[in-house]
Amino acid sequence: MAKRRTVNGILILDKQIGISSNGALQDAKYVYFAKKAGHTGSLDPLATGVLPLCFGEATKFSQYLLDADKRYIATAKLGVRTTTGDAEGEILEECLVTGFTDKKIEKALDQFRGDIQQVPPMHSALKVNGQTLYKLARKGIEIERKARPVTIYGIDIVSNENDCLVLDIRCSKGTYIRTLVEDLGKVLGCGAHVGALHRTQSGPYKIDQAISIDDLRDMDTEAMDKLLLDPSTALEGWNKIVLTELSTAYIKQGQAVHVAKAPTSGWVQLFSESTDNDEEVFIGVGEIMEDGKVRPRRLVAT
């Protein structure tokens, strides 16, 4: 067996159906022969699409992708409620659906646009009082869950045919699409579950950047490594500070520094200035303190 190697960067994986996020991570880690890797938020086995994977030093910044907004194409099967809220569950209730007009569906969807409250489903990886919900659900145990605030930035109808409704959903972190679809089914009065789910965006990363595990297996090491994105790409929208060589040295020693024209507050990306024809190098993230100095918070090992 080849020796595990140091790999750094972010891979945008197109997760296949029928495998857990951790299973997809382990497959990619094996293909890369990487020492260290982690994913940035679970996709159910039923779901496919964008799953950013962090390798090596990039794992230090995975939390910022966990907190990122998401986008999905969800297929809602109307007229059928299941135990899990998706196609993997047992059928609880069925009713005949001859089809709803777009106008009626839009009226129902209006209740879910913007800031809403969601009760997490029992079949989820969320922990309550130290217990994983889906493990309890498998034992037939249901416990009370508190509603949590989430934001639905947009829901658009992609198609509406008889009992099959396809939606394009843009939402905040922590949104459960199966709960959204089940709640929509309640409003429509027919019940519903997720028949298919495809994530098209996670934070700054989109589906056209993603690659399947099968395509990865057909590549050589050099080609695979070229797919890895710099960890700084996870910090879209953050202010950027470019440090001089001297300031970089102080920051790497854990010391705060003054930087001209720096923001007055908040967290920032830190780059060391370019030398000769070299590009600026991402070295980590910092925070602007009350005295105006930039203090390092998480740095890339060099």
C-alpha cells in the first residue's frame, strides 16, 4: 500500500447517491492517499451533489463552510408521508393528488420564504442532550425538539407535474429540506416527502466545480492535486489584509500587529505580500482587536 501523503486544499466532490458523507470522504481520502481530511457538513445518503472536502491544513477552516448558505434542487412527492420524511422511510399515509396549480403552490410557499422556525427531524444527525436523533429514531424513540430559526432566501418552482413538485431552494445553514417539504405538505393538506435531493451549491462552491469519485479514480496524482482549491476560497466575502514580510513574521509568532488601512473590526483573511514574481500567500485568519491591531486566530502551518 502506498504511503499516506500530506495533501492540502479543498476538493469539491459531487457526492453520489446511496453513500454517507463520511463514506464519500473516506473514498476520496483513500484515492488521494491523504493523511488528514474532513467534510463540511453532512448530506444524507439519498442526497447527491456538492460536498466540499478539506484536506490537511484546509481542515482548520472547515467550520466556515459548515456555517455557509446552501442551495438545493428538491423533488417533493406530494400525497405521501413517510416515517423519515424522504423516500427511504416507510409510508405512513397516502392520499390521491390530482395536481395543484402553480398559484396555489406559490401561496403555500410564501409561508416559508424569509426567516422561519423549523423543528429538526428525528431522522437527522443533530444531537439533543448528547444523543444523536437518528439513532433514537431507529429505536422507535421520539423526543421533543425545540424549533430553530433558519432563513429561506428563495424557493422557485422548477416543475409541477401531478404529484411531483421540483423546487430550487436557497437557504441558510441548518435548514432541513425534508422538514421544509413535510411542512409544505401539511399546508397543502396532502402530505409530502423528499423523493430526491441534489445540492447545487455550498457557500462559494457550485456544482459545475464538482467532480465524482469515479472520475477521480481515473486521474493521476498530478491531475488530482490540481483540483484542490486554496483554503482561502472558503472565506468568500471576508476582508483581506496583505502583510509585509516583517508583519508576517510577527503574526506567525502569534503576535498582534498594526496594519495600515486595515478594517476597524471583525475577522479577516491574512496574506503575506508577494516577493519578486510570486503570488500573495494565504497564511490564515485574524481578528481586529479594540486597539486596532490584527491578532492571528488560525494559521496555516508552513
